[in-house]
Amino acid sequence: MKLLLPAAVVLAVFAAAQADLFRWSVLEFVPGSLQTGGLTLANFRAALAPQYLGAIRDTVLPSTSTQA
């Protein structure tokens, strides 16, 4: 029971970091400015562009394979 509070703090910090990362991933990047644009899904579309699909496949396939 003593370790419940520190574990909850660690989880809260991790969740806050993940939420901030997601927030930045859906904002439009404005080159040459410290301001961000509106909400967009273009960042996700760019990450799924054909030139990156091979790298994604090469990462996902070995992580899902099982060894006997």
C-alpha cells in the first residue's frame, strides 16, 4: 500500500507526457514560427506515406513473431 502513491504519480506523469505528445501530433506545423496552426491529421497521413511503410513493417513484424 505504501508504494501506491509513488506508482500513481509515475503513471500520472507518463499519461501527461503521452497526452502532450498526442496534442502536438494533431497540430499543424507552421515553418518559421513558434505558433502552431489548427488541428490536422496530415501528420498521421505523412507518417503512413509509402516511403515509411517498409520501416513500419520491418518494426512491427519482428515484434509480433513468436519463438518456440
